[in-house]
Amino acid sequence: METFGASGVSLLVADLSGRALIRLGHGASDVDARTQGRETAERVPLTGTSHGAALASQRVVVDDGAEGARVFAPVTIAGRPSACST
């Protein structure tokens, strides 16, 4: 994170339906997420989102906002697409 000056990084894994990503995390979350101890799993829809655009195009998508830029970079592991956002 320090190398890129990122304030946070998330790894999102494609769910089996192909219609959403699952953001895996640790600790308390202010969103509606499944939890097991400190582990969290938040469902993130793909349709009409930057997450979905990055995954479908397999290209980096950058959203500039008031709090800074968000970068969505597709990652393929063992032939299965995922997406990572910072």
C-alpha cells in the first residue's frame, strides 16, 4: 500500500454465479457482510459498476472522486478472474 500511496486495498473474488464479487476482509465492517470471527465477506454486484467493467474488459478502470482515485485492476489466478480495488 505504501508504494502506491493507497489508503486501503481490497481483494474481490468472483462468486460462482458470475453476477457478483465477494470482498474478503478482517475486522469490524460498517456494511452488511457475512462474518465469522474477524473475517468478513461482502457481496459486491457487478452490473453497472466499475468492478464489473474492470472484470469484463480485463482492463484497469480508474474512478476519480472527492476522496481520491479508486483503481480497479482485474487479476486472473489459475484461469479464474477476480478483481482488486484500492
